[in-house]
Amino acid sequence: MVSAFLAATAVSAEATTRKSSDDTRTSAKAGKSKAAARSARAPKAAKSSTKVSSKASGKASAKAAARAGSKAKASARAAGRLSAKAARSARQAKTALPANSGRAMADAPRARQGMVSAVASDVRVPMHPVRIESPAVAATRAQIASPAASAATGASFGQIYGLHHTPDPLELRSSVALVVDQDTNEVLLAKNSEAVLPIASLTKLMTAMVVVEARLNLDELITITQDDVDTEKNSSSRLSVGATLTRGEALHLALMASENRAAHALGRTFPTGLGAFVNLMNQKARQLGMVDSHYVEPTGLSSRNQASARDLATLVKAAYQQPLIRELSTSPEYSVQVGRRQVRFGNTNSLVKNPVWDIGLQKTGYIVEAGRCLVMQARMAGRKLIMVFLDSSGKYSRQADAERVRRWIETAAPRHSPSAAWHLDAPRS
């Protein structure tokens, strides 16, 4: 509809240009005819007066014609500018749809996104599974990168391995991405999905699994101690030492606000101790078939907590079976009493407040070694999908990548060859 309107505008502008040119010629002819008529009616006896009158009439007529011509030229120039502008708009309209899957639209304001989405809603692009694996994935399994190298360069492990140079058709900013149909295990998008990288606070999803499955008393009070203070990354926290909250509140803050002291306190106050808690995290990973995963602590502050995107998709699918984890991870905000004051915490994933999204579970993560990370379960285009984004560069790039995938899914036609699909439970390369 937008393209048709712009094309019509261009045609209208061209017609205006032709009409203005015709008006110029008509005005000039009219001026000359009037001058000739006045000259013929002058008395023959007064030849000198006739000559003077003719000259005056000729000058007046010439001035009138010149003014008419100037107006017509100005009208023609204005019409020309309108025509050129309409033509540019028409060309932009033709190229707008492919840009929807590009990086620029993902980072544009929400109003502009909605406008372009409306234009693109009638377009059905055939969907085919995308699978891209960089040769550098093998290096991630050898674990060549180190926290020291990351700290010295400010680069993530993925950048050190060269995974950021992996191109993909959606122009994702994440060096690792995986999109899976939750019900069928069909893989729609896989980019370096077998790379083993630090996962930062995505760790807290496994922490929550161990706490929930242990069926501990969530109303039991636990106190934040000096042992819960981060000495590895020296991250800050609004849960001061001595603050007391329930185990349920600590679980809520760990999942929603990625509170490190809350997560560590959950492991430290486990009935059999922190070491046993971490062992249970690794046992659960093996039970789920997460062969690339390893945990050393419950917060994700250590870069030695590592996993692949395939493993994390498996974890999200398992965690989704726990209603409490779904509820707490997608909570927009929550307040707890810390001493004498009420402290409000917000969700680290802005997409949970976006009405366009129907998110059933989510978790974010960030340390320098891991880059920006995000896992989600969301409904779109009539499907329940699991999304994993690791090692994304830029503060908002992981959410922007999720938006790119959502537009790709929602504007794509169903595939016609389901037998050719790759599944999450397929043998690993």
C-alpha cells in the first residue's frame, strides 16, 4: 500500500511538471497576441505615437510574459523537486522490507519498528533452517582462552577465539545463537551452537533447578554474610552484609535481578553445604545430557562455569517444567525489606515488559569473559521456541538479536520440507 501511494505521488508530480511547462508556453503566446492587437488598433496618422505605443506595449507584454515564464519555471522546479522526492521515497519503500532483518531496524526506536512491521506483515519469506559453525568452535573445546588473556585485552573468550567473525543471514551481534522448537526439538537457527564458552549468570538457572528440586522450605530465613561478597569480580550488591530474607526471596532476586549475593547464599545455606550444592549442579547437568557443561560455583561470576548453546537449550527446556522458575524469572520487579528500607529490584531483561513478547522463562548474564548472554522461552507464530544467545557485543545487542529472530520467525512462511529438519537431539559433531 505504501509503495503504491509513493508511486502515485511520483506520477502526480510528473503530471504537474508537464502542466507547468504548458502554462509557460501558453502565457508567452497570449502576451504576444495582445501586443499585436493593441498595435493594429492605433491610428495610422500618428505614426510616431504608434511606434511609441507599440514599443511600450511590446515592453509591457514582454514583462508580462517574462513574469509568467518565471512563475511557470518556479512551478516546474517545485514539481521537479516533488517528483524527485517521491521517486526517492518509492525507491526506499522497495528496499525497506529486506532491511527488516538487518541490524539497523533492530536497534531503531520501537515506534519505527512497529511501522515497518506493519508494512512487512503481508510478506511471506520461505524459512529454511540456518546452521553455521565456525572452524574456531574446535578451539573452544580445547579451552585455550584464559581469564588472564581476557582481562589483559578486555575481550571475551568468543572474541579471542575469533567467533565474532562468523557471518549469518540475520546479522546477529551474538557470536553464538540457537533457536529450537520446544515441542519438536527442530532447530531453526544454529550459529556456533557447539562452542563451549563461559555462561556468566545463566548459571543461576541451574542454581534454581537444584534449589527447587530439593524442595527446601522457601519461607526459611537466610542471612547475607561476608562469604557471599564477590571477591572475584568485585561486583556490587544492594543486599548488604547482615540483610535477612527468605529463601524464596533470594531465589526470586537471583532469577529476576541476577543478584549474586542471593545466588551464593542459596548455595552456601544448602543443607549439605556449598561444595555439595555445586556437585548437585554438575550431576543435574549430566542427568539432562548436558555433556559440554561444567559448574564451579552458583553465581556465574567465574569464567570456569561453561556450557554450549545446545546444553543451555536443554537446560531451559527442563527449567520450563518448573512453574516457580517460570514465574520468578519473568517477574518485572520485586521489592524486599533490607534493614529498615524497602529496596526495589527490576528484571535484567527489558523484553519481559514489552507487550509484543510472550515470554515464559528467561535469564540474562554478563561477565567480560562471557560477553552479553540471554536464554528465553517464548511463544511466537503459533510455536513455543527456545532461544539462546551467547557472547553478544553491546549492552542491548542480545535483546536486539532476539528481536531480529522474532521478526524473521513471524514474517517467514512455514517450511515445506520438515523431513530435512535438524533436531536438537541429533548426534553432535
